[in-house]
Amino acid sequence: MQTATISFDPFNSLSDKDCHERIRAARAKLGKKAVILCHHYQRADVYQYADLTGDSLKLSRLASQTDSEFVVFCGVHFMAEVADIMTAPNQTAILPDLAAGCSMADMANLAKVERCWRELNEILNADQEVTPVTYINSAADLKAFCGEHGGIVCTSSNAGTIAKWAFERRPKVLFFPDQHLGRWTGHNLGFAMDEMVVWDPDLELGGLTPEQIKKARILLWKGHCSVHQMFQKSHIDAFRAKHPEGKVIAHPECNFEVCAAADYVGSTEYIVKTIKEAPEGTRWLVGTELNLVDRLAEEVKPQNKIVQFMATTICMCSTMQRIDPQHLAWTLENLAEGKVVNPIRVPEHEAKLAKLALDRMLAIS
Ligand code: 13P
Ligand code: SF4
């Protein structure tokens, strides 16, 4: 099987109908050699081809369990990296469009995290006092940093368990890159707001005083999700005023006020499961990405459940959206012809350390 730089151009102008025919033909040819993993935020015209779906935790497990030669990841870059790390050397993870990144993951990078660690070491003994915890929405080198420094990876569905694990080892946690997930997790573990301080990576000492750093139990990296920041408590207040019987469910990447005002908070898989299992005729306001919400609304309509999107403006994960039928057709057709496009390969030394942090997570969640 050759890895090549193959032009996408001829597929750019392909109609959706042609794409679908070519996707179906390529899949038939590939059979079990390729498995398609889709995150819940994938657009409907791609999601329909999923062999396996899930939230980040479930997809990491599924990636580690598949024996297909090619794992085609319809999601974002960090997810395909995790698939590469968790699969065997003879398997290849593929991201149909390399521009499908995660803007939150990009808010932390190794240079800034290493500088943070150095600065913390001026005030504390970081390797003995701080457990680094990276949200799975991060680059592989940050997972490797955690692996190397006694840290761990978490996802939105296991952050509480992981944070407990971290505090059993050291008295403080450095949580990156999502401050909101970190704050919500810390709050659920009983930490007061003034024990959780925001580390601004663009300021010296994160913009904190040595006293604030010494007192803090959780250092929250100043990062956020551009999609989930759109949801506001005022949306919940307006919904409750109109539908007092309605239920509110939010992803923990939403800000603290939204999570605190919601009835339920959890990962994408948790949101889907909770609403699917809810009694007939219930009404829901959902604070997460629009593709998931639209799909779920259609799926539960026959049970007379009403599912509403939390924001008043359309907010989608524009990077997830980049995986379209054109890119999927391009990827699968080339694979079926023996050509690998867009393989994701994490350097071996980095993958080894990142796997350490991922394995620690999978062992306890
Ligand atoms: P989940 O792990 O809940 O699927 O979240 C991933 C994500 O990127 C949400 O924005
Ligand atoms: Fe990243 Fe936000 Fe998109 Fe999730 S929704 S992949 S956190 S940008």
C-alpha cells in the first residue's frame, strides 16, 4: 500500500450524489479492511456511513479494539491522533481532511505548557506537587507531556474520576486546555471558586501571584471551546420561563453558569443516551453542537419528545464540518485503489508517552 500526496481537486466539484455512489462502491471494495469512526458532531451526510459512533472516550476505546487495517476517523485531528496511538503499528489512522482541527486544542501547545511548568517550578516543586491533566482535546505531544510527568488524559465523561485519581497523587492539578471542564469538575469535587485560578499562558506566571499559585488547588488553563461559549444562562432562563416542565442538558465545555443552571451535564454520548431514554412527550433544551442536536431531535420525534437547540444563533463545529462527502469519497476511493491519503502518524517516542497517559485513563474509567 503506497502513501502518496494525491490531489483532492477532482473531488472538489463532485456532486453529493456522485460522492455517495463512489463512497458506497469504495466501501464495498474495501470490506472489513476499513472501519469508519464518526464523532456525534459529524454532519448527517457523513454520519450515515459510520460503522462506529461515540463520544471521545468511547471512540478511543473502539479505536483500540478494532482490527481493521484502516481507521478512517470522521472527527477532528486529536481524535485521529488518539486512534493512531491506540492502534497497532500495522494499522493506519486517517483523517479525511487535515484541516479538521479543534480550536480549543490549539489553545495549548507544548512550548507554552513547558514554560508554565518551568514557571510553576520557580514557586513549587511541580513534579511532586502538581498532576498535569490534559483534556483529550489536545495535541499528542501534550498527552506525552502528561505521560512523562506522572499525569493523565481525561474526557468529558470521566473528568471527575480522573481528577480524583490526580488528587490522590499530588495536592494540585494543572488542567488544560479547557478551563470550563476543569472548573465544573473541580466544583463537583467540592473545591471553592477561589481554589481554582485561571492560568493565562500569555502572561508571566500565568498572570498570577506566587501566593495565588501556592494557595490554588486547580490551575485552569485559559482555553475554551468556541462553539460551547455561545450558550448562555439567559437561554436557559428564557426556556424555563416558557416551558417550566422542560429539562435542560448541557455539555461540560459550556461555561459554569450554564452547567450550574442545567438539570444534567455530560458528554455527547451521555446527552444522546439521556434524551433517548427519557419518558415520551418530554421537552429538552440542549447545549451542545448543532449537528448532534438536529439528529437527536429527528430520532426522538416519534416518541413525541421535543429537542431544542440552546443558542439563538447557529453555532456548529466548523472544523468537524470540514469532513464532507467529497473528502470521504476521496479518502475511501484512494484506499480502495491501494493509496493512503492523509495518514496520521504520531512520532514513536511521543506516541509511547502519550499512550502511557491514555492507558492510565482507560484503566480507571
Ligand atoms: P465528547 O467527548 O463529549 O464527545 O466531547 C468532545 C468534544 O469535542 C466536545 O466539543
Ligand atoms: Fe473542539 Fe469545540 Fe469543535 Fe469540540 S466543538 S471539536 S471542543 S472546537
